[in-house]
Amino acid sequence: MSEFKHKTTPAIIHLLRIVRQCVANLHGQPRLLVTVSGGADSVALLRSLHAIGADIVAAHCNFHLRGAESNRDEEFTRNLCESLGVPLEVIHFNVAQAQLDGESDEMTCRRLRYEWFDILVKRYDCARIVTGHNADDNAETLLLNLLRGSGLRGLRGMLADTGRILRPLLTCSRADIIAYLTALGQHYVTDSTNLTTDYRRNFIRHEVLPLLESRWTGARAALQRTLTALRGQELIVEEAIKQALATATDTLLPLETITGFADPVTLILEYILPLQGTPELAVSMTQAAVAPNGQRWHLSEGITAVMLNDGLHIDRPDSELQPLHCYRIEMNDATKRLMRRPGPPIEVWLPHPLETYTVRHPLPGDRIAPLGMKGTQLLSDIMKDARIPDSRRRSLRVIADSESGEIIWLEGLKRSRHHLVTGKVAYRITTATCSKTFNNEVV
């Protein structure tokens, strides 16, 4: 592969510049988990990240859905990673055995691979899962969501960096990627199912977009400009919604906030989405806000909403919560190991006693700055990604800074990178009853 290292064709320079800038935005040189199927996009992703000297680990999933072709893809990926000296993790899945009720093969594969990717991220201490999604994929996503019916969040397509997933090739066209691989002399494999039009995305890729290009030259580029504009507008809308929801609680969205917002339907939808609210319900609630008369709607299990004179009320069934215990811990080598042990944050260690913080349930618009990640995430997105049932979400708690309101811990799911223990004493917060004496044994 060394003969390719010093090539500087325009195609190579163009793609490497984009990838290098995307990775540079992460700051430092974090380790990245690169997903490699063996197809053109993922091979270009692997080769480009390797070329810029990124610290990478590769991951390949064999779902055994295409017989010998699936094994061919795995062998190709193994050989490529070996030739580059990139460590590779491979996993085999039985899709039929893992399938949940109502799931398609495509949905099952997506769930299985991202669950495994999350495990590898923790194992290798990676900053991001990196995928080969490109500009054409994003244009297809825009059209798919447009035909399904979607708001700004769906129409703006995929993001280059979500805080969990990084997509360095998102502004590169499929033609850019093929040109890059051709300049390198790098082969790749082709998934035969991508050549059919049985799937909606493939139909858009092979039938709709070429037809649009035949009538409107540059249609793909125009769609990219639309995506860029929609992403900018979404940021403006998100900020306006965040400010409006700051006046709400988990049980009340004030009427004056609803009627004073430029688009009450959008505001109400954001408020009720964590409770399985729908656009149709948001429209109905907005209409009821004109003359509140106690109209009631059923949301998720056991939760109802009612529009009264002072606003939209959320009625939640009482739920028994396990008490949070607070243990004062003297920090030493053993307790530091206990605090830093890997795994989901089923407990949290804080620099101050629990009574100095605020304990409450998540509110719409709540965000956390996750430990080990840049930026912030919506708690609602975290709970959705973790597939927490709505009946359970309302019983989760957060610990927040009493003065700033900053979220420090989302029960069982995320810990903030702020309020870390740095002193000689820590306070272990957990629902479990623990020994107050710690030694080398994990308790």
C-alpha cells in the first residue's frame, strides 16, 4: 500500500482535506471506531482516516443474510485491515434469532450493530462511532423523510457529528468517493441488494434521483444546499424552543408560553414528544388552547394531558421510587478503582453531599454534557436511544446543580463530565444499600 501514500491527485487531496478537517474538529487525536462493510464508502473512510494518521479501530458485522457474499465481504475487510495494520473486530449475528416483534431485517441489523458498536466504543475508549454516510445518502434521506412527512428535524438529514456518530464523508458525493478509490487503485465489494429497487432508499437512489437529474441538472447539489439551509434554520428553531420550554415544568406548559410562541404546534409537539405525543395531538392541543375547557388526551401508558386556563397539564400516575442513598467515601486507590470501573452509570460519585444538589425528573429540553464526549445531548434523545419505555422514563431521576440547573446525572444512563471528584472525599449516590467500608472488593 505504500505506493499510494504519496499520491496527490486532485481526487485524493479533495477527500483527505474534508476528512482531516472533520477529525480536527474533535480536538486532539481521539481513538475512533470505524465501521467497515467492505463497500466503497466504508473502504474510502478507512483508507482516508488511515492516510491522515488517525488512531482507529475497525469493526465489521457479518449478518449472514447474503450467503457466500456476506463471507466474501468479511474476508475482504479482514485482508484490507491486515494490509493497513488496522486492528479489526468482527462479529457474527443470527438476525432471525435476534429479531423482535414487528422488526424488519433492516431494523434488526441496525439495532444489533449499534448495540455492538457501543460496546466496542467503551472497550477501546473511542470518542466516536465513524460511518461512511455521504452527501448522496443525505439527499436520499431528505427525499425519504419528505415523502413520509416530516418537520425540520427530519428534513435536515443526517448530521456530520452527533456526539456519538461521526460522518466525515457527509459532504462528499458518491462520485467523489469513487474517484478517490480509483486514484488509489483500491478495490471494494458491492452488496448485491443495493443494486435492486426493492427497498425505498434504493428506489430513490436508482430511479428517482437519476430522473430528477435528467430534468434538473445539478439536482443533487441543490438538495445539498437545501440540507445546509435547513440545518441552520433548525438551530434557530431549537434555540427558540429551548427558551420557551425553560418556562415549563414536567407537569405544566404555561398557556402564556403556548399562545406567545410563533408556532404553538411545534412547541407543544416538542413538549409532548417524550410522552409519545404526535403531530396530530399537538394540533388538537393548539386548537384547544384558544378556549381551554378541560379537553383531555391520552399520551403514553397511564399519562394524560389536559388543557386548562393556565396551560397544558401533564397528569402522571404515582410511581414508587427507590430512595437514593448517599455514602461519604474516603478516596484511596481501591475506592478510585471502584469509582472508575466500566459499565453503565447506575450510580454517580459527586464531590459534595446529595442534599446540596437538586433531584428531580427530566424536563423537556433538558440536556447533559456526557462524560467522555464533546457538546451536549438531549436527555429525551438518550432515553430514546436506550429504548427506555415511556412508562419507565417518567420514573427516572436527574441530579442537577442547584444554582445553575446543569444536569450532572441521568439515572442509569449518563454521567456529566462536570462535577467530577477531585478531592480526598467523595459522595457515592446509589439506589443500592452498600457497605460504608470499601476495600479492594467491588461492592
